[in-house]
Amino acid sequence: MFITKKHISRRAVLKGAGVAIALPLLDSMVPAQTPLAKTAAAPKPRFTAIFVPHGMAPGWWIPEGGGPGEPKSAAGAAHYEYPFIMKSLEPFHDKTVILSGLWSKSAEPPPGVTGADHWVAAAFLCANKPKKTTGADIYDGTTIDQLIAQKIGQDTLLPSLQFGLEDPGANSSNCGEGYSCAYTNSISWTSPTQPLPMELNPQVIFEKLFGDGSNEGERKLRREQDRSILDSVTQSLTRFKKDLPANDREKLDEYADDIRELERRLDIAKKASGTVSTEGVTVPAGVPESFDEHVKLHFDLQHLAFKADITRVSSVLFARDLTARRYPESGSNSGFHGASHHAENPERIADYSKINRYHVQCLSYFIDKLKKTPDGDGTLLDHSLVLYGTNMGDSNQHLHYDVPHILIGGANGQLKGGRHLHYDTKTITSGNLLLSVLDMYGIHQDSIGDSTGRLTGLV
């Protein structure tokens, strides 16, 4: 800890045996009579990218009305009715922009080439067509999350975090159609030849956030003895809180409660056997069998990491291409990929929409936590941008146009929510969206991947 007569450093940490706990933003971290914007505690921008394969059910996700200008419903109101899949985002209307009509051109096979409609999730955040290879000579593009991390993440403990929700298993080379598994195992690339692993195990992420990296033996002993990381800093936490105002003590108590609750849930997950789950996938030891618990743990870890400014950038891979996973909480008993090939049958489309709706509800869980977390002169949601999307429209025929994308958050005042922006089919690529997102983080490039310019009407 570094304490001056005026304030506590934003970089203050509590240290114990194998533990380093970064702190949330406290009022005491803002020097008296100093504008927040001129202090180290000024709100920092955050960014999260979330990829889900297999598109969305046609007819179930696009709001009525809207366009590059201000959206209008049939009655001319600024507010529109959220469709079935997007319904859980309605409480966050003022921070939500639904984008329809975008073209994920980078996910399409080149002219004259068959196949290649799957296995290219890596294109999601770089809009660049991956090189068709099953060897070591993989090549795609640097993804925007890593460009943003280079810009805003270098003074945090972790420049970025990568979360995965499905084990790639033994797949390491050819995943199908002549493409390396690297292109579907990671959506985050630090360079065109270097994908980052998407971490499946929440316990590993937890140790990254709160372990000091100096003594694995002590951390292992603590886990074996079922001791909380907070046990290592109890005395220093008590001393630290002693001279704080009541509101800051309350914030620290809430933060400690969140950590203890996460540890409790991680302990339950630690007992996973590694058998095939009821959802049709193999669950490695330490990973929750339930997707619902798994995704919530990951989002809770991201929330704490943003809250304590441990990282400002994250990416999430909800599922791998062609997964047969089932989501019992969705109300559908169908496997994900199988359901996406609905054969234009209205009943099967409706069934598929339940899976899409459930995935968006998982997203809403994270958005709600960001909205409820104070951060400087606003909330974490005010100071974040979440990009959620896929690279297919109607997956029944592997169509890569009319692709769903959603932007949520205030982006530090740069994104105006409450809109549905519709673009004409096969005119505006997803690369234009990525280029516009980079602009919001002060990263100005002439192009990225298949972009043809900025996204009109976004800002």
C-alpha cells in the first residue's frame, strides 16, 4: 500500500502469502479538491468482446424500424419493441445498439473455394480471412481486443484476459475443411501468427487475478487447506480499513464478500470429475459441469477484474464451431449446431431461437453487474463497451450476411444507445464496425481486414 496525507494510490494492493489483492476504486483514492479527471482514479475505458458461433434464428432477433439515423417504431417513438431473442437487453435500452445487415465477408470462402464456412471464428475481431492451412504456418490478423490492450492495458496487472467455455480437447491441427484448429480455438490474436489460449478453468483465472505469482507452493497449500485468499491479508485489511470513511469500508466489505462467494463456487467446481456431462461435453476437472454456472463464474471474474482495474480488456468464446452442446436452461433440448440447421421449418427456427435467447440472457447477466457497479463519476457500464456477435446470419445455409452484432455500454460517453441501426444487405462489412470501435479507444487506422470505411451512423 502507498498512502499519502491526501489520498490512497489507485494502484494500492494488499499482500499476503502468495496473494496480491488489488482494490476497487474508493473515494479515498481521489485527492481532495481535485477534479476526478485529473487524478489516477479517473474512470478508465474497458472493452469486452464475446463471440457465439452459428448465427441467430431468422425473424427472431431484428427489431422493427431503425436505420442509420434515429430509430423509429411504427408509432414514431424513439423506443422500439425488443424481439424475442433480445428481450433481456430491454432494461439496458439506453446503452444498447443493435446492428443488423452487417456482412461478415471475412468468414466466407474465397471465390471458387468450397466449404470453409466453419472454423474461422478468429476472423470475428480482425475481419481478416484466415489462411487455409492445417500446419504451423497459420496466419490471420491482430484482433482489436489486443490492439486496445496495447493502448489501454499496459499499466494494469493483466493487459487482457481470454475466457473460453468449451474445451478444445485433443484438436490441435486439422479441425475440418482444411483449417487449423487455431482458428476456432481462439478469437484473440496478438499478431497474425499468434493466437492466445482461451482459458477454460475459472480457478486459473482467479489465481491470475489474486495470486502474486511468487509462490505456487503456498497457493497450492492454501487450496488444499480450503483457506480463503483473504485469510492471508486479514490483518492488513483490518489496518487498512481503520482510517477509511464509512462508505469506503462498506465498499471493501462488499468486495471481500464477492471474493469469498467466488471462492465458494470455485470450490464446488473443483470437485468436477472430468466425465461427460448431461450437456454432451467432456468437463475437465475444476470446470463447472453446468454451462450456466460456468459462464456466470467467468462473468463474475471479469466484473471483479474490471472493478479493481486488474485488467481493462477481455474476450469470451461462448462455444466452438459445430458444437453439439445442449443448454437445458434455454428451454430447448436440441444440440447447438444441429438446431442451427433448421431446414427453414418454423417450429425448428422457434426452437433454435430459444438457444439464442438464452445466450443473450447470459450476456445480460454481465451487463447488469456492470450497470450496478459505481465507477468514478458513473458506473462500469458507462465506462465500458461490450461487443457481442457472431459471423453468420442464417446458419441453415451458412449465410455470412445479415449478421447479428450488439454494442452495449457508454464507452466513456462515446456511444449513444437506444438505437437499432440497419444496413442494406451485403454493403457494409463487419470490418467497418471494428474500425469504428477502435476509434472509440483512440486507435485510428485507415483500415482493418475487409473494412471499406467507418460504420455510418454509429457515433
